[in-house]
Amino acid sequence: MAEKLVIIGSGPAGWTAAIYAARANLQPLVFAGRPKTSPSLLLPGGQLMLTTEVENFPGFPHGVTGPKLMAFMEQQAVRFGARIRTDDGRTPDVSDPDDGHSFRYHDCKAVDLSCRPFKVIDEDDTVVEAHALIIATGATANWLGIPGEQRLATSGGGVSACAVCDGALPAFRNKELGVVGGGDSAVEEATYLTKFASKVYIIHRRDQLRASRIMQQRAMDNPKIEILWNKVPVEVLGEKQIEGVRLKDTKTGDVSVRPLGGLFMAIGHTPATAFLGGQLELDEKKYIRLADPYRSMTSVEGVFAAGDVVDSVYRQAITAAGMGCKAALDAERWLAERGIH
Ligand code: NAP
């Protein structure tokens, strides 16, 4: 029998959609997906699994870690009847912190949106049929893939892909920090970091910023920002905590060491839309294009989308959660109109 609603994705958008859909008695099935943020992580949960302290999610006056926030959302969804696609079909006991580790959460490999009900094909080629779908697969921050980067990013060692999420942590106060990239994000994040840091270096691989004029001016005018032109990090140095980066000059090939107390990647994001196989309308940057920007409907009726997979602008846990709520309400109404309760 076809599922009423399948939710693909397990970040704030996916879990919030699952909470709302489960409370509406839709018993949603969640493809939580395999961890993409880092191979060393055991559990899914999207980009927040790579964040240490989340201080700006309302309701947590003393902050909460990214993985804990995701575990809370998952528990809340399961409590109301959401099911999670795992190896043995058993929804994990989310109150037991060790239980999830014995599972393989399932990835959705592909979808077929040309038929009704839709087909969701999982990584073992099992086909799940669904009347409605919510796509909340997010986007992943791009990383350089250099030695030391992931080890220090996953251990809270001062390497991050989100200055807004992590920059205000005490570990970065009054330190010299680095931001890699030359786009609007790099300038915006560097500017934000100057509130806490003693100095911020923008490390850019060319001799010209990609950022808009106004953002470039902002960087130039900020006495705490210095741009290191024609440089790429080739190694992050430090055992438990970042101590610096080894930089290569892209013009001369010269290698130098720059001591740093933190390193932030701002080299773009990649939305997880490849598995859709071109069946949903995407924008030029491969984010899902919503049929109405204020709602969650996509170019295919019955398919809804939420979170970073549609949003290249805000990319916050709270905005993703809000979109997940909208998608669940839209899906519930759409199913009800078709007599599926
Ligand atoms: P982006 O514009 O794609 O810029 C990415 C930057 O990272 C580029 O400067 C690129 O260098 C560099 N880069 C990419 N891969 C690299 C690598 N492997 N090694 C070293 N450097 C690498 O991404 P974004 O800055 O995240 O912006 C995304 C979109 O959001 C843009 O449309 C932007 O305008 C928008 N945005 C707007 C605001 C705002 O208006 N306030 C703020 C943030 C973002 P090259 O320049 O050499 O390609």
C-alpha cells in the first residue's frame, strides 16, 4: 500500500515537517539519509551535525549543540508517529542514545515523479510508493578537502563552514581568523567575524573578489579585514585545535604558514538535488524552484519542498524549520482534498 507522505531529509526542515505531519495523523515515513556532512559521523541530521553550539535557535537560552537539536526534533517526530526508514524497517528507539548507531539509515537514491503514486527508490533498490512527497534534502557546504580540515571541523577544533552559526563562540574571541572564498558569503562572514576577532584574513585564490561592489567596499573599509590575494589553504595545522594554515600562492607556487585561531569556509554550497534526475524545476544554481515563493509547492503537484534545498539566501536552522512546517501543512491540505487522510 502506498504511503500517504514520504519526507526525504532529516535536517530541521525534514524533522519539522515530520512533526507536523505526524501530529496530523499522516504517519509520515522519513528517509533520514546517510550522513553527508562528514564520513566520521554516525547519524544523519544535515549540516547541523557539523555545528557545535547553536546559540540562535529560539527556545534554548543557554544554547544547544547541533546534533542534540536534531536528536530532539527526531524524538519529537517519532513520539507523534513518524517512522524512519532503516535497514530492518524498525524505527529506532530515539530515547536510547546508542540505538541509532546500530542502524543503517536509508538514503533515497532516486524518485519517479512520472507516475501516481510516486515512487521513491532507496539505496537497496526497494521501491516505496507515496501519494505525496516533501523534499528536504538540504545543501552541503563546500569544503576544500585538505588534510586536517574535516578532523578539526568534526571535533570542534576551530574549523567551520558557517560563521553565523559558530563565529560567536568564545573560542574565536580576540583571535586572528581566516575566511576562505571571495564571494558575498566570504565578505559577509568576515565582516560578521570582526565583531569578535582581533583580525580577519579573507583568503582568496584570485586577485579579484567575486563579491558584489558594495560588499567589496565593505571589506576594504573594515580595518580589521585583510585580504590575502592569490592564496589557497593546502593544509590545516593543529592537533586538537587549529593553530594555522599552510597556504600556497596560486601565482608563484610559494608555500607559507599563517597562524590562525579559526578557519571558516565560504566557498559556496551544493543543494542535494541530483537524485531528482531533472524531474523538478530547478533554478540556475540547481536549487528547487518553488511554484509560489511563499508556499512549498514545486513544479510537480503533490511534491513539496522545504529548507536549504530551496533556499540559497537565509540557510538558517530556524528558517528551514519554518519551511518544513509550511510544507507539512500544504501536503496535509493537498492530501485531504484528494480524500487521503
Ligand atoms: P559564490 O558566489 O559561489 O562564491 C564562492 C567563492 O569561493 C568564490 O570566490 C570562489 O572563487 C571561491 N571558491 C570556490 N571553490 C573554491 C576552492 N575550491 N578553493 C578556493 N576558493 C574557492 O558563493 P557565496 O559567496 O556563498 O554566494 C552564493 C550566492 O549567495 C551568491 O549569489 C551571492 O551573491 C549570494 N549571497 C548574497 C549575500 C548578500 O547579498 N548579503 C550574502 C551571501 C551570499 P572564484 O571567485 O575564484 O570562483
